[in-house]
Amino acid sequence: MSLGLGWKLKDADEVAAGGVVAPDERLGWGKTVGLGAQHVVAMFGATFVFPLIMGLNAQLAIMMSGIATIIFLLIVQGKVPSYLGTSASFVGGVAAIRANGGDSKEVTGAILIAGIVLAIVGVIIHFAGSGFLHKALPPVVTGAVVMLIGFNLAPVVANIYWPQDQWVALLTMLFTIIVAVAFRGFIGRISVFLALIFGTLLSWILDKTAGPITSVLGGATEATEHLRWNTAGIGEASWFGFPPATTIAADGKEAVGWHFPTFSMAAILLVLPAVIALIAENTGHVKAVAEMTGHDLNPVMGKAIAGDGVGTAVASLFGGSPTTTYAENIGVMAATRVYSTAAYYVAALVALLFGLSPKFGALVSSVPGGVLGGITVVLYGMIGLLGAKIWKENGVDFANPINLVPVAAGIVIGIGDVKMKFSDSFTLSGIALGTIVAILAYHLAKAVAHRDLRDRADGTAIAVGDYTYGDSDGVDDLYQDGDPAAREREAGRRHNPGGPDSGRHRL
């Protein structure tokens, strides 16, 4: 079995003339290292911001993201060039665990189980196809779960990060928006990373010119006078070594370093909805890579999902953060037309080196709370709106009450953090309860509805299958190799969008 490590050398002049570098090719090692560094910068901001938000060790998260990326590339046999950074889909569940008194060990234990579940789903998809998945989790439900995961986090911004320094938060938010919209290409894709630098430098300047600020730090109940950017821990940290036992996270609490997880059913139920989001996310990312490279990646779709699950499980086993494939790095490939997995191995090794520097860990852990407030208000909103994107791309019809009513209930329950207490030791709330309601109520509504409503309830697209469907332009851009019939059907749909082949498609 090939592991995808035998890259063919590609002529740089050919690439400069408009050629591409395929996943199984590479440029010279000098250029490959440069591209790997570019991928590190692209993933950098979100990969250490989300561990800080979840109260996990950012240095350890960077290190484990490198290990998870290598695991992923080996599982997909080098056919899907992707970097596995920290997943945002778990932030809401982790926040709920901590709000209920859970510690970092319970957090990583719940994430570990979610990773195993994701890996199992990937294996099933690989061997049995994805028809069962689409029936159980149609786009209307998947979009709802993604939406409530993002919007459920609004109180975290409002209560923890934004109040620490509202003006720095506001300016950082505006900077993030301006860079993301005004700059195209690589600069726009690293807007979060640039906003981190901008906000931190702004905090340092205000400390020097205006002096300390009085505000309520995360986790505290009373306002205290403090510097916006506390750099005391940076000077004390050593340059080389493993992540320390504890660091101080952005909310003012200790973030545990290396540790083994413990398991709590209540905590596990709070993060399991993230699996649904990761399936949708991985599917979309693999499809995007397939369209860019021109390769049929449907045969490895299940492996990609399983690879993300294994990466998440391994990372959390040692106290790291959950992982997912990163759209930022897909954007870098689109800009450079270099799809070589060799560059991702370089990026993974660079991440490992960063993970071996406690000074680097202290630096990223010192990011001011106000800066995180400005960034997370954008990121959390974007996570929520990804749910709407899933609805749009899959043609979900909200004039159909089967789609509208159950999902409306689930979203409000999830965002409003509605609770159902079953006993003194077991309560469902927020994301977990909202997800369960959205799924079960959808299938209940479909079971009791009239047949004409049932036939129109699943949308017009299927995310995973023998082909990939549901592009934003309403037509299919990816086919199985050597399937002229699919190409002919597609050509017919392009010339006759209202024709008989323009709606639902087989798996």
C-alpha cells in the first residue's frame, strides 16, 4: 500500500508557465519549504486562538496539529492535500462543559470519543457509501447544527472577552473585517493572524501611553487594574522544551498541558454534535480540493473523514485540541496552484518545532482578552452562517414545514441554552439538546407529513457519494474519471437547467 511519500520532481519553469503541481509531485526542496512556511502562517491564527478560547494549551495544540496532519496524510495516502488545524466546531460544547464545572480532562475525554465516532463514520462511508448519512442527517439538519454551534457562542464573547477591553475589541473586529474584505489572495486569507498582531500591538501601545486598564478579567467577578498585554510569562519561559504542565489561558484560568483524559457522559453528549459539523466541513473541503486538482477524490472521502477523526482522537489523548481540515490552506493552494502534499509535511514539521518551544507557547497564551473579543465576534458569527451556506448550496426549501418547523425549534433551543433536567446528575441543554430536537423532530415531521411534502424535504443536493453535488451555481463540477455519461448529463443541465436531470441525483 502506497503512503504517498514518493513525490515526482516538477519543473518550476513549467509551473511558472501556468502548470500545476499535483499532490504526488513537488518542487525543489527550497521552494517546498517556503510553501510549507506559507501554510503554517495560513493556519496559525485559528489554530492557537481556539485552544485559548477552550482553555486548552496552545503550544500543545500547535504540536498535535502537526502530528494529526501527518496521520491524516498517511491515511489518505497523500491524495488529499490538507492541513489539520484546531477545530472551531467544539468550542460551544467545550464552553458548556466548563460552565457545568467540567475540567480540561473531561473536555479532552469528550473530544476523544467524538474523534473515535467521526473515524467510525468515515470507515462506514468508505465501505458502505453515504446514503445512510444523507437520510439520517439531511442538509437542513446539518446546517441547523452548524448554525446553533456558532451562534450558541455569542454569550462567550459578550461575557468573557469583549468586556476585558471593549475599544481594543472593537478596533480589532473592524481590522479583521477590513482585511478580509479589502485584500484578495493570501493577505485576505490570513486576516485573523494579522488581526492578532494588530490587536496585540495596539494593546501594547495603549499600555505604554494610557497605562493599565480597569476591567473584569475572564473568570473573575470583580474589576481589577491590569495591563492589557501581560508579557511576564514570556521572559520566564525557556526556548526549548515540551509544553509545561499548566499555562494561563485567555479567560484567566489555568490551561492544563500534557495530560490523559477522563470521561463523562454529560460532557460527551455536549460535544458529539460537533461530529455532524465536521462531516459537513470535511466533505466540503475534500470537494474543493477535488475541483482544484481535477482528481476524483470520492473514493477517499471516507478515508479523509476517518483521518480527521483519528487525528482528533490522537491529539486529545495527550491533552491537545480537536482538529479539522482548514479552508485557509485550501485557499493557499488555489492561489499558488501547488497541491503537493510535501509542502504539508513541511508545515507539520514546522508546527512540531513550534510545539517544542515553551517561549512560543507563552507568547501565544499572552494574547490580550480584548483582542480575542474582536476576533471571536467575527469567527463565531461566521461559524453560524456556515449553516446557512449549507442550506443555500443544497437547495433547502423553507416553504416546506418539514424543514422549517423542527429546525426552528432546534436552533432556538441550542442558541438559547434551553435545559432539560432528567435527574440530579443528568441534564441536556444548549447544543446537545438543540441537535437532538432538530434531528428527531425532523424525522418525526417527515413521518407524519403528506407524501408531497416528504418528497420535497431533502433539498436538491447530496454532499457525499459516487459524485459530489450541490455547488453554489446549482450544477455539478466534479465527475468520476472516465464517466462520459455524467459529463453528458452535466452538459444537458447547463443548457437546460429546468430539465429532468436538474434536480435530485442518485448516490
